[in-house]
Amino acid sequence: MRYLDEYRDPVLARRLLAELGEVATRPWTIMEVCGGQTHTIVRQGIDELLPAGIRMIHGPGCPVCVTPLAMVDRAVAIAARPDVIFTSYGDMLRVPGSIGDLVGVKARGGDVRVVYSPLDAVRIAEANPQRQVVFFAVGFETTAPANAMAVLHAEARGLANFSVLVSHVLVPPAITAILDAPDNEVRGFLAAGHVCAVMGYTEYEPIAARYRVPIVVTGFEPLDLIEGILMTVRQLEQGRAEVQNQYARAVRRTGNTAAQDAIRQVFTVTARTWRGIGEIPASGLALAPLYAGYDAEQRFAVDQLGTGEHPACIAGHILRGTRLPTDCAAYGTDCTPRTPLGAPMVSAEGTCAAFFSAGRRPATGGSRRWN
């Protein structure tokens, strides 16, 4: 694993942090958008090593966490049907909806299966022509190409028993919504490297220019993140607002055009509700009219289910970056990875799970409010 070790070198990390201390002359607030980046920052204690005044806000970059409660309830309702094989990535099974979760459906005899690719779900549909097979298609732009290919494969095979429950969200509109919020304090962003590997970063350039905020495409290892923070602060100190690519080993400006073509063929941009945040215009993907026959919401008539969040959960504040997990009265008591009240404690990329796994508790870590 020498390649990864090079991006975890403590000597280089100390040098970058020392340089950051020399560059920063005033307080700056930076948001990392990706939940994977959040876990590295919290697990490695990077946020606690930054110079005084450099503050990290953990953004809504966990696709499991921002999947709306209504969509989880729709998944539960579909999965409970005796004629359905419901397939999903494992991290969605324990996400609580208002009427339970997919693990509960499976415990009650529902046919809920974990898959590692949406193409696995297509193969299950081929092998079980007498059953309806549904794949829970969630995520940011990163997972959209594979989900698009699953629909195309199902069409090519003439599978009338395959459908997808789509809950895709897009990063640039979320950044815009954060910047437009009246209580926004973010002055720079670390963009998610895996999203940009698919989409490139041309979409971020108008945002940086319009809002005068630097956006740095960043990887997921400790040195990636420290260097990304340094690049962001350097821009802020110099009065620049550009899109820079720290993650050049994996990201090109134009991204993966073949993957983008698949997305554009199968999906269309739509308004999408983000859990705890609300509806953001043009922030999601839905099946294009040509592929509407593969829409599980319409096939099973679950698009009108009503929902309600747990009253003790402040997931919305967590996802907007206006509170820390340690600000929540339920954190670490009523809400733990074993008994989660909200998605940020369930997902491997959730901020609450990151804080909990790193051992951060209100009694030791303190409680900070951002507004």
C-alpha cells in the first residue's frame, strides 16, 4: 500500500500545516462537501490541527444522509410487497424512515438483498422473471453512470420486471443553496474528488465567479485534504476566487464524457428534496420520459406517501453545517450507530457517525454552534 502511504506521510502533513499557519492571517470558514472527506478530517483530527481561526464546516455530502425521508418510506413500502425483490447498497438498509427501515422489512420476511452493483440487480431480474426487482438508485453524480447503465442493460434485455427507485442529487445546486442561505458563513469549498472525476469541474467555475468563493477539487487522503485547505486559504488571503484541482491524479477539467453521456441519455434534471434541507431547484435526477417505464415510484404508486422526521433529530442542521453532532441532545444517548434516529448516524459517510467513531463526545469535545 505504498501509494496510499505517500498521502498519509506525517512529516509532509506537518510541513503543510506549518505553511498553512504562515499563510493564514485571519479567520476563514471552509466547507468540505463530501462525507468521505468529513470522515478523514474527523478521524485523523485534521480539524483540530488547523491554525486558530481556520474552521471546517461539514457539508451535506453524504448521499445516504440527504436521501429524503419520503423516499426511504417509499422504499420500505415497495420492499414489503410479496411480489418484490428489493435490492440496495448495504448502507441504505438501516436508514430510518417514518415507518421503519429496510432491515425491519427483511426481518419480517421481505426479500431485501444487498448488491454491490446495480447490474447485480439486473441479473437478479433476469433470473427471476416472475418477480418484480427494484434497485434503490441513490447517490450523487458518482453513482449515476452505473445506475444509467443498469437501465440501459434492462432495456436491451427486454426486462419488464426491473425498475429503479431514483433519488439522485447533484452537488453544484447544493453549493449554490448554501451560499444563498441568509446564515451562510462559508468562504471556500473543498469539492468532492469522486464527483468531479465523473463530471469534471466546469460546473463550479460560474459559482466561484458569481459568489467570489474559491472551490478546490480535493481527494480523500490526509495530505489531499490539508493541501486542499491550504490552496483554499491561499486564494482567500490573496483575494482570488477560482476553481483549482488538487486531485489532478484522478480528475480532469472535463471529467468522464462517456459517463456523462450515459447520465444525459437516461436521466433528466429535476427539483429534488434533500433530507433536512428541503427542496432545491434543479438539484436532482429523474428518469427521462423515454425510460419512465422503469420508474418504481410510478409502477408501485408510492409517490404520494406522507412523512415526518423524528422530533429529537437535528439532521437538517447537521447537513446544512449550522450545528455539530455534539450539539444534539440525542447524540450518543438515544442516537447511536446501533439505534440511529437520523441518517447522519447510519451512513458510513455521515457526520454524526464520523464524530461517534472518532470518540468525540459533548463531555470531552465541547459543543460549538456555528450561528
